[in-house]
Amino acid sequence: MAIAAACEADGAEAVVAGHLVDAKAPSTTITGLSSGEGGPDHIIPRVILISCLFLVFSPPLLLRNSCEPLALLWTIAFLISAYLFFLISTLSRTIRPSTVFLHISYGVLLADAAGTVAGPSVGFAVMHLATGWTAGLLGYAYADHLQRIGTETAAMRVDPPTFLTEEEETSFKTDRGVTAAGFGIISLLMVTPIALLLRPFADPDPDLLPMFVAFLSVVEGAAILSWAAFVARFVLHDALLSVDQIGHIMLCYIVPYLVISFFLLLLLTGVGFAGETIGATFLWCLMLSIAGLLGYELSVHAQCNQMMLSR
């Protein structure tokens, strides 16, 4: 990972990115990076340039397929994947662009195969989920970037629980295993309605496709959020986010966003398929954001593991 750190037991010194520093120094002084080594001064213009290029070239592609509902949704998915690919390649110094491309292409090929074998709606559902996977990679790359420049230090604050007796350790592991199993069951229950809907949507009605996208986004986002809460509590031990903070994010940001998105979806229904698709895309973006959060957490966890191994 970006912050290759080996900490002394007393926390007095640390080796970060090959530089011996005071572990008590502010994070901005222990990066060992200049703007010429991929600092934020160089990253931000690249991100702005990529965003502007996509804003310019996306509308013609979308208008070209605006008369074919399923083709329009596939175009949106491809544009999202391409945009995220360029962002990941810009931010990450540990994941090569070729590796990112391979990871993304797996989802695209799987979606194409699913569409050929099981029908177009199944293929698009797989592609929709693949965009969430790509968003998770972006979250991972973003955390990697922040750790590399020294502004994300949650990995240094991870404090695994200590146990006085073997019974306490067994109890913690049992609690974690039961919680993980519970989240797994919840995820399966959330996926079941999607599986049941895919059959009647094997030959989808174009007018219902935006609602299908909205449903996929909400269900997938809820499942991913549950695992983000699990990682925050049982893997990162509240070093990055506590369960209470995730609950605050859900109540103060996610729920209002859902309400506004559903309102826009209903409001734009009268505009036609294009309007409904725009409304559904708002919910799609919410799922991508939650997937990015999970990827961010996993990047912090990976950095924490590397720091522990290097001690």
C-alpha cells in the first residue's frame, strides 16, 4: 500500500514511505511526497480534465441510444465504468491501469455472458452490480491516495481489542461470526427479490426498466451498507467510522437523498423514458457512493495489516 509504515513499539518513530519520522508529527509532515510525486496539486487538474471530457462526450452517446431503453441503460453503465476507470488510474499508485482494466472487464464479460444465456435483463443486472464493484475500486484507490499523501491516518488508529482471558476472545470471535452470518442472511434475503424479478423481466417492458434500475440500486445499496457497517465495527474497530456515525450518515444524508430521488423519479415520469432514467440514475449514484465507502474501508484495513506486518 501507499503508506509503508513500520512503527516502533513505543510509537516514538515510524518509517513512512521510506522516511524516518516522528510518529507524533502531523500527518502532513510525514508523507515524504512532493507535488511532483503525485500530490494533490497534480491530481486535481487531472480529475477536472477527465470530468470535463466525459461531460462533453457523454451526451452524444446517450442521445444516440435514447430511443432504445435497454441500450441507453447499457451506455450509462459503460460510461460510468469508463469514468471510474480513469479516476482509479489517476488516483492509485499501487494498482496499475492494466490491472484495473482487467478487473472491470471481468464484470462486463460476465454481464454479456449472462445477457446471452439468461436474457437482457439479467445481463444488465450483472452489469449494474459490476459498476458497484468498480466504484468500490475507486473508493479503495481514493483511500490509497489519501494515505499516500498523509491525510488519511485511520489505519494508525486501529486498536484491535485485547483479551484478558481465552473466554473473552472466544466470546468476541463468536459474536463477530454470528454478526457476519446475520449480515450474510440479510444480504441473501435482499437478493432474493431481485432473483424473483429477473424472470418476469427476461423480456422487459421498456417503460418499467427505470423502475427496475431504481429497485436494483436500493437493494444493492442497502446490502452494501450493511457490510460497510460490519467492516467499520468488527474489522476497523471504529477507527474510521463508528456504527453510530454510519447511522447518522444514513438518517441525515442517505434517507433524505432517497426521498428526493424518489420524488424526482415520480416527477420526471411524465417526461418519458429519458426523465425516468435520469431519476433512476440518482439512485444508481447512491449505490455507487455506498460501494465506494466499503472500498475505502477495505483500503484502510489493508494498510493497517501492512503496518502490523512491517513492525
